[in-house]
Amino acid sequence: MESGVEGEGEVMNNFKNIIEKLRNLETERKNLMLEIEELKKMADSKAKALESEVSMLREEVKSLRVLLGAEEPEPQPEVGRKKR
């Protein structure tokens, strides 16, 4: 029959393909969500480590200034603000 109407077998086959595609996409979505969570944790950990390092470096700068007799600490540049 070439009337443009799909046979019952074709409909079932298409339906099975759609279900399989949905399952694959759900699995991929789940895996991507897990990877995103891990990457967020890694980014947070890295940010905390950098904050700690910057804090230690600031303290070292203050100590060196005092040691060298530069009692007045220089003002710290404001990060993230543009001068107008």
C-alpha cells in the first residue's frame, strides 16, 4: 500500500525509536547535571584557595612594609570597579 499512511509496524517502530531517544537524552541530561555539579564544586574550591592565597599575600605585603619602615600601607586598588 502506497497511500501515504504508515503501517502499524512502522508506527510501532517509530514509537520505539522515540522512546529510545528519550531514554538516551534523559541519561545524557543526568550525566551532564552530575558533571556540572562536580565542576561547580571544583570552581568553588579553587575560588576559596585563591581567596586564602590572596589573603596571605596581603599579610605578607603588610609585614614587609612594616619591616622596611613603610608604616603607612598603600591603599589597595578596588577590584572590579572602573575608574571614571
